[in-house]
Amino acid sequence: MKLLVLGGTKFLGRAVVEAALERGHEPTLFNRGLTSPGLFSGVEELHGDRDGGLGALAGRTWDAVVDTSGYVPRVVRASAEALRGAVGHYVFVSTLSVYAWPLPAGVEETAPLAPLAEETEEVTGESYGPLKALCEAAVHDVFPGASASIRAGLIVGPHDPSGRFTYWPVRVARGGEVLAPGDPERPVQFVDVRDLATWLVSVAERRLAGTFNAVGRPLPMRELLETARRVSGSDATFTWVPDDYLLAERVGEWLELPLWLTGADAPFLQVNADKAFSAGLATRPLAETVADTLAWAGDDVRGKAGMGPARERRILYSWHRFSRR
């Protein structure tokens, strides 16, 4: 299969190219050439800009395209229109953030989507999901019956630039007393980038159409931390600090303590992905994701997520004093 990848040198795009090569396909990358040019020896790279610089795509044909880098509806529509008649199937990587808030636990693909509050092309925390929903609509409009929208959850594993998962394996491997947030049985949910990438290529191969929530099965936060301890062989101990105490201490959910969401936000990590699993999404053992993340990251948390050591010590100290009263 001749596969066009819009992006292809960062995190998910990189994994898609690797999966395509492993499956014997012929990928072509289209990007600006700014991030890791020449990453894949022997793989064709076309350089341009999705916003007004699509000329390199003209006169070419591919069996399918995987779009890992679309955020603005106007730009995504321009890419789709440039490829109409040039590719047989369009796989668009979207996000679970497209759903209207608050989410019900176990949200399915038919749930209402978040509207864009005001006309904008600026991608912010508030506009990101609604803009992605409009991107999905643009792709389906240009490729009716020949496109798939893949609503990804938290994507994790080697080369993750965010640190939103990496923090936990690295922190647990460092050992000592670890501040663990809230209820140890609260579900968390994510997908290994390599599993998602392999499935995206499979979706392109089979020309699957429709919308899919793409994320792993929920598991208890306790299981993640205990797996990280077992894989790393560390002496870590876990002090589970209640939600209300952490919130009173102004600890930030999601970024300062990754995978910690409370109240109405918690269902974001309890999404129903049965449709994707029925369509072939397969996930590797958690221990493998943790081990490979550690092997890549070493003792470097990467990204901007995670609590600093000094702040963690202060909160643990104050929690112990408070809980002994």
C-alpha cells in the first residue's frame, strides 16, 4: 500500500511510519521538514505547508492518507480537497476532547459534540476539542463514506513529548515515598502509541469508515503505579492523598499530577472503546509500555507535566502532619 502521512516525524506520526514500514508498505511523508528531517532513511519526504503550501502533493496518488497533524478546520479541509481523487481513503486522527462536557462515564461515539463557543482558529484548551470536531466534519464532507475519524485518548510510550504518562514510570523508578493521587481504584485510561499507530495503518489497509474512540481499557491507578514499581525494581512506597486535600493545596489535575482527574472530569478516563476493539485495536501488556518508556526516558521525565520533587516533599510532609491530628 502506498500511504501518505501528513506529519510523520513526531510521536504518533513517527510511530505510524514505523508501523507502515513493518507491514511492508510504502509511506510518503508530507511536512514542513522542520522536525527530524531524514529520520527515515529511504522514505520519501515531501515538504510544504498545510496552510497554503500543498503544491508538493499535486499530481501524485496514494492508496490512503493518515492525518496526524490537523487542528484547524479550514486547513484540514484544504488538505482533504487537495487529496480528493488522489487517495482512496482518509484516516483522520481526532481526540476524545470533541465531546460535549461533562462526559458521562463510558461515553460512546454517538455522544453530543462540543460546539465552538466563538469563531476562532486559535487552538486553546477551550477550542481544541470543538475545532477537532469541525475538522472531522470537513474530512467526512470531502470523503463521504471513505474516511475514518479516530478519537484518540491519552497517547503514551516512547518519544512522548508531553510527559503526561512518562512522569509516573520515571518517578516510581526513582524510588522513595511517592505522592499518589486520590482513590487508588479510580480508573485511568491511555493507549500505547505503537498500538494506536499499528491500528491506524490497519484502518487504512481495510478502508474502515466511521468514527472510533481509540483508547485502552480502563485500569486502576494503583495497577499503573505497582506495575511501574515491579518493572523498575524500585523501593517506591505509595502514599495515597485524598482528592479534597490535594485540591485544597492547589495541586493541578492532569498536568501537575498526570492521570489525576476528579469530579465531572473523571469520565474522560472511562471512555467506551468497544467499537475500536471490535475493529481490531489491540493493546500490549502495561508492563511492556512502562519498560519501554523507561528505557527511552531514563531518569528524564520529559515535557512539562509532573510535580517537582520539592513540591512533592512539601505536600507529603503537610499531609502526614494533617492526617495525624
